[in-house]
Amino acid sequence: MASIFKQRNVIAILILFAIVFPFITNNNYLIHIMTLAFIWMIAVYGLNLLAGYTGYLSLAHAGFFAIGAYSLSLLTTKAELNYWLAFVLALIITSILGLLVGLISLRTKEHFFAIYTMCVGYIIYLIIDKWDSLTGGIRGLIGIPGPGNIGPITFTTPVSNYYLVLSFLLLSILVMYRIVHSLTGRTFIAIRNSEDLAQTIGINTMTNKLLVFVISTFFAGLAGALYASFIRFIGPDIGYITITFDILTYLIVGGIGTLSGPVIGTILIVWVSQQLQFLQDYRMMIFGPILTLLVIFYPRGISGGFIEWKMKRQAKKHQKQNKNQNQQMISTQESSAASNKNG
């Protein structure tokens, strides 16, 4: 039974379920909600790499999400570029702006970094909201084209969009897995554990922090671009600070600093929110106390709590084995002593 809950088996089961989900239900609304959840997961993975594995909490994540969305929208609707060319350019624009912001913001640490990025995120929101001639202001942008064809493959149905976003999500998870389990990922973790110690052993902390910040903004821009082409309408609200807090909530509930946390937290909250739509005005009154209790008793979220429980169980098992071995050794020694005495 325990082997079923191994990480590889859980991931395989989740991927299999995601692949067959459109065959399980013919409800386009459920497919729509699941596709949105996949988009949010990509954004959460970007924040998780920065906050969970490097220890730097960026509150400008929604701002970069909005940059990716608006870059794609403007390039396709006003510049009338090919969709996939605009898609690539949107990711490049988001990453370049992330690099420029990171060069300044990463000179601060801890809560100063969070406050600075929150200000940056709010400035991005104000620019989008007030630059009416470019972004449409509060009216937003409409008529955003959907994903362009790839050869004979078209993306005109909810199911085709579902599998397109799922493909990007699986690719994002694979990239995150390779980063976390590489030397670069271990460097990020070393910075999170002790930045001063990382510097003393020769790690260029500024370069690595800048790298992870740009990667984080890249995934935020990727999620934003997919969101714009999926919803086909965007407004300045997608760059507001509340979106960052929603993404952070998904991460904290699922498990910050874990690979499965973004998936678990996003799916759980998105589907619970759908079931509690009649309480939408009181959502924070429901999630607030739950989130507080979760932070107190499970600071690493659901996934992190399960990992800690598993480690404690293994530790107890090893202690029990060691105890049994010691008792066997004592019994053997006592038997040998008794035999020598009788001899």
C-alpha cells in the first residue's frame, strides 16, 4: 500500500487522470475550469521556484503575469503578428523586464524584497490601468485570438485548448524537476538555507538569485500569455495584488518548496471555490481561518506535511530496527557468555 504513494506513482496517476479527464466528462464547463487550473499551476510553479527553493517572496508575480498576457494581446491585436511569434516575443519581453526589475530588487533582502516587489507589482497595475491608449485602460482588450494552428492541428475547441495547456504544464513540471534536482537547484536551496554561508563557499549569490528571478517571471509570463489566448479578454485586474495573493495561497496550501505542492494546492482550492460559489462574497472568511490553521500546524502545506510524516515514519522504523538489532546482539553476547561459562 505504501508503494502506491511513492512520488513517481502519484505523478503518473495524476498525469493519467489529466489525460483521460475530457473522456470522463462531456461537460465543457468542467473542462474550462480544469484548463484554468492548469494555467494557474504554471504561474504557481514559477513563484515556488523563487519563494520555495530560494527563499525570496516576490509580490510582483501577478504583474509579470499581466505583462505576459498584455504583451501577447497587443502583439496579436494591434501589431497583428502571427500568434506563435507573438507568444515567443511575450515571453522574451516578460523575461527582459524581469531581469531589469531583478537587478534592482535583489539588492534588498527578506521583507524589504517583498515590499519592493509589491510596489513594483502595483506600478505595473497602474501603468496597465492608466495607459488607456495602449492597454485600453479599465475597458481592457477584447478580440484576442486563440492559439494558432500547428500544421494540421487546430485549437478551436475546449478539449484542444485543454490538451495544449496541459502540454505546457507537463513541460513546465519537467523543467522544474530538472532544475530542482540539478546543481543549480541545490545552489538555490543553499541560498535559501543561508545566503551568507553560500557566499563563503564561493557561490555567486547575486547571479543565481537573478537567474531564478528571471525564470520565475518567465513562467509567470507563460501563464499570462496562455490565459489571454484562452479567455480572449483581459483587463487590468489580472495584474492586481489580489492575484498574487491567490497564487501564493495555492502554493502555501499545496506545499511551498515541494514539486507536487502547486498541483495539489491549485486543484484543491479551485474546485472547492467552484463548490462554494454561492458563498463567493464570504470566501475569505472561509479560507482565512483555514489558511491560518494550515500555516500553524502544516507550515509546508499538504504535500510538505505528508513528506514530513513519511520521514518521521521512516525514522521510527529505523529506530525500531536498530533497537531489535541491538537486542539481538545483546542476546547473542549473553548466550556466548553462558556457553563459555558452562564450558
